[in-house]
Amino acid sequence: MKKLAALALAACLLLAGCAGGPAKSADLSAVQAALSAQYDLSGMMALSEDDLLDMYGVKTEDVKQYAALIAKTSTSADEILLFEGRDADAAARIKAQLDKRYQAKLNEAKDYLPDEYAKISACKVETSGNYVSLIVSADAQAMKKLYQDSFK
């Protein structure tokens, strides 16, 4: 009887573990292309791997893939930062760095750029599995939906 109960429990655990299915993933380059196709991002520039460390403190060894755009002018707070960490620990380190960036953006805009401060305040750093994002834009909600819908 104990063997039967143990076998039934093992089968339930196996089924429960498989029911979640594989983790969802997204191609961040494709997300960036889709965002560029739907929104005017001409006032933004792509960031290099060196920029990730210099501007955000994100180490390239933590990053599996990324798409990062920043406004070309200092009077705009717009940024689109999409990262996939190599693992959960890397994603946590990326999130910590983006949280710091977010706070710095808030502090910079607070007294000098009230409209940009309001835009930043409406956004936040978000995680989903090993993915970390920060989208600061007047269209942030719609952009975030496009990003979330890209996961399969």
C-alpha cells in the first residue's frame, strides 16, 4: 500500500511539474523591430554592449540577449530596455542595476523636467522569469503590451 501511495504521489508531482510547460521566451531583436514599426523611435539610438556597463552597470556576461534604446536628447527621458538574463541570478543583478537607473532618472527629472518626471513615474522596472524590462515612453503601456504579447 505504501508503494502504491508513493507511486501515485510521484505521478502527481510529475504531472504537476509538466503542466506548467516550458518557460516562455521572446526574441528581443524582433520586439525592438516591432516597436520601431509601430512607434516613431527616430529620436532614439541603440546602445552597444559597452554602453550597458558604462550607463547601467549591466555586465555583458549576465546578458543572454538585449534590446536597448535611449533618447538622443537629454531633455527626453524615453528609454526602452529589454534584457534576458543568462539565469535567475543574472536577471536579479540586471534588475538591481535597472532599479538604480530608474531612481536616478526620477531624481534627475524631478526638479527640472516635470513632464518627463510624470512619464518616468508612470513606469517601472518589471521582471518575468529571466527577462527584465524598463520602458519609459508616453506610449509605455501599449509598448509593454506588445512586449508581453511577444512571449511564446
